[in-house]
Amino acid sequence: MTKSVVTLNVDGENFILQIHGRGNGPIWTIGFQGATYDFKLISPYTYSLLGLMPLPKSGESTKELLSPMPGVVRSVAVKPGDKVFKGQEVCVIEAMKMQNKLVIGADGVIKEVKVKEGDTVSDEDLLISLE
């Protein structure tokens, strides 16, 4: 897919987005103001049902995001109450001068964010939990 540029109007304000491509299933990657974001594209009807559908039962391990390595938190893209989708990038940890994008393991709602930008984390530290 070639990169497409689109204009998105939100509340009367125009935003220029670059569509980088489609990942697995409904996951798309866009560029905005120099950063890239993965998002799940769903129909308006499906979105209207999100609050009515129970979250799938899954193991407790998918309800917590643990640091896979020691490092420094470079960004956190979510806050408590945000709806997230499995595979969505939620934070970036820098270790040994490499930035590692961390993704959430299940669809859900953010319950708690234990870190902020600039925090130092150890291996297996709890970063984010889902409800």
C-alpha cells in the first residue's frame, strides 16, 4: 500500500494524517505530527456496542503489562479509563539506547498506570493494569 495523506476534521479543526498501512485484522498504522500510532478501525455500529459487550475472559497475565527489561520510560500513551485494544502501543521503554514499544495483551479499559515519562523501571515491574 502506498502512503496516503488524509485530512480529518474534528470539531471544526483540520488534522493531516498519513496512513502508513494495515497490520493484522482491523489494525492500521497512521502518522501524525512525526509519530506513528496503531489503532483498531471498527464500524460506528460496533463502536456503539462496545459498552454493552462484556470483555472476554482471559488469563490474569493479560490484565497486567510488566516491564520486559530494566530501562527508562520514554512515553506513556494511555491513562486510567482509556479503552485499549490487544496489540495497541501503550508505552515506550528505552534500554541500552534502544526504544522498545510495549503493547497491551488484551482488549479492555485501563485501570491503573503505575509509571510516568522519565521513571526508571526494573525487569518485571508492573507498568499498566486493566480492569
